[in-house]
Amino acid sequence: MITEIAMLYIKEGSERQFEIDFSTASKYISSINGYINHKILKCLEQSHKYVLIVEWKSLEDHTIGFRTSPQYQKWKEILHHYYEPFPIVEHYKSL
């Protein structure tokens, strides 16, 4: 299992609509083979900052399975215009 972590900075003033749209977009990521679960955390000190945590069975389930899928295109269409700057996505594994 691997964990994907992305720090999301949302354009200020768009937080509430982002949260609504994230809920909608969640069905696309969760439909991918190899997806385990995900959660999003909102920063208490900076209301436009979030952390996205997604667990996958393998790195390829995210980098190939999701990112080359039609579901990713929908995810991208719904969410990517909120990011400023575009997030850095990193992958981690347990030791």
C-alpha cells in the first residue's frame, strides 16, 4: 500500500464551493481499481489550505490507473481550477 499526499492551496474565497465540488469529485477517484480510501483535512490556521490523503494498493494504481482514466479527466475538470499554486503530489510507504 502507498499513501499519496497533496497540499492543496485553494484560491481564497473559493473554499466553500471547493468543498462541495470535492465531495462530488470523490466518486471518481473512489471508482478506480486499486483505490483504498481518501480523506481531506482543512487547516485551522489558514482556511484556504487543505491536505489530501489517498491510499492506493500500488503506486501505479494512482500514476497510471487513475491519471490516465476518464475518471481523472472528470476530477481534473471539477477541481483543478481551484488550485493556486498547483499542488505537489508525493507518495509514501510505511517502513
